[in-house]
Amino acid sequence: MGVWDPLVRAAVYLPGRRFQWAAAHPESAQEELWRAIWSEVGDSPFWRRYAPSSRLSEFPIRTYEAYQPAIQEGFETGVGQLSTRPVRFYAITGGTTRNRPKRFPVTDAYAIQHRRVSGAFAWSLMQRTPDFRPGKVLSLSATAPVSSSPTGVPVGFISWYASRLGGRVARRLSPLPDSLLQDDDAYHHWAPLYALGYDLVRLAGINASTLRAFALQLDAQIDAWWPYL
């Protein structure tokens, strides 16, 4: 373990304590989160018109279709309708619901949430992994976006956007070069080979299908890859 173990544990200490507090005080954690959400969205065009109040308990459950016209207007004009923060990314779904892909605006608030969740996850992992050691981490994400909104906001899968939020540290931990994440065909064909070139300490996928596809590609190509390995 050396010096890495105490350094990493120190880095995830505060996110871990925050997670413990939220788990022990769910009502207070929900209120704190709602205040942060309302401070971002309360003065947006959509919610100025449709919010019943500033109380979460008074908000009705809505379907995606209720927000779709506002999302589309923001997509076309570049003026966000659901939040006062600028939209940095449009995340699309795989269309598994009625075979209809959906598009969601993503603001800087997502990066804040991502850091908190990632820190809490790392803290939880280390509590359950006494022999933790640093090393290469393979996260099976989507490749880079190939389209954008009329005003130039990238459109793609959230797993790629989330992988970018890790910055330089995440890129150093990944066994995959950035160039491989720019082409979908190259990524799906060669990513398993790059992964096999390292002693991975963790493997993660956005869902079970990505892990299955990874395993099938390994099984299909392993005989041809042995010379490289």
C-alpha cells in the first residue's frame, strides 16, 4: 500500500462523513438538497410559470412529456428554460422506453453532484476493501459526442460527460487513451485489448449490457490478441 493508502483515505474522508450524515438524517439531507435545487431552478422561465410554490411537498409528479416543450425551446434557442444555470451538455437516453430517446439538459450542478457521489462511493469502497491499492480503473463509458445543439452545446451520453469530469486524474487512471474515445467503432473493438494490458484494480460499466459486450468482445478476440499481450 505504501503512502497511497492514507492519502486516498484522507481525500475521501469528508465525502464519506457527509454521506454518513445524510444516511443518518435523511429528512434534513433532503431539505438541504431541495434548497440547493430550488436556488438554481426557482427563477427559471419554466418554474416561474408552473411551480405551485417553493415547497417540495407541493410539487406534483410529472412525466418527461410535461418538460419536453421547454427542453426543446432551450435546445433550439440556447436559453435554458428549467434552470438559471447555463446548459453545458445535453444527455440523451438509449431510447429503451417505448423506443423513444429523451434529451436532458445538464448544468454545472451535475458536476457538483458527481463529485459528491463519487467521493462517497470511493469512501464506501475503501471501507469494504482493506487491501486497497491504486492502479488503473476501467470505466466503460460512451464515446465522444458527434452532434450538438443549434447553439453548439454537445449532445451525447451522460457516461462520456461524467468521465470528463474526473479531469487529469481520471485520464491518468484510465487504461484507455483519449484518442480511442473519439471513435465508436475503434473503441468497441480495441478497448478490451488496452484494458488487458494493465493490472486493473476496478472495472465499472454504466449498466450490465456494457459489461456483457466487453466480455463477449474478449471472448471473440482473445486468440488474435495473445501476440500483443
